Amino acid sequence: MKLSTKGRYAVMAMVDISKSATGKPIALADVAERQEISLSYLEQLFGKLRRAELVKSVRGPGGGYLLARKAVEIHISDVILAVDEPISTTRCKNAKGCRSDDARCLTHGLWEALRDQIYLYLASVSLEDVAEGRVQGMDDSPEMHQDTQSTNTIIAAE
């Protein structure tokens, strides 16, 4: 599975707003600068986030964006799905299957189960969890990074 920049950038920006929350609107230009993301790209993403009611916009001088709910109530899966980022681990383009004859490949069920686990994990992590550093990353040992690279290659190949 590969998460596009759309999903990654939306999560980064939402966590930034969560960490910067003072009750006053946060200008997207500030988020763009801190996170090194194109302002025009963020504007597109925040239009979708606003329509999904994850953020509120405030117009005028001193305007910007606020989280629509508490950071603990907004989950990473909410953000990713709001920007139309599918959580997909198969190459299927339709409900029938991923092969040219519309049949499912031999490992289709495996990849669907992985997708479900990814979704469950992302649905269990809130913006607050990420902002407060409560999400554990990979160990810094070279063996862990090698295993991660192998896994990423396998998943991306599907």
C-alpha cells in the first residue's frame, strides 16, 4: 500500500493545527511554511476537510482554520478518507476482481484483510495522539528498517 501525498499532507497539516491550537484560527500560510507544503495544495485539501466538517474556516483579517472538534475526537482515518484517499491494498479497480477476467487473485483476501487492519489502526489513532507523540514509530535498529523496506516492497508490488 502506498499512501499518496494527499493523505500524508492532510494528516501533517491537521496535526500541525492541532499542535498550534490556541483557540484562534491558524493561517494556512503558516502551516504551509512550517510543514514545507505548497499553500495552493493545502488550500485544495482544506476545502475537502471543511466539507467533511473536520475543520472550520474563519474569513477576514486574522482568519484561518480551526479544528471542528477536539483533536482527540478526530482520527487519522477521518482525515485520509476526507481527502478522498482510499485505503487500498489491492490493485482491483472494481468489486469483481483484479485479474483481466475479473476474477480475484489468489491473495486477494490477504490484502483485503491487511487493508482492514490498516483502517482499524488509523481509526484508533487521533490527531491528539500524534501531536502528543503517543504513536510509537519503528526502532532505529538497521534490522527494523531493512524489514520495513522489504515489507513496503512486497505491499507496493501488489
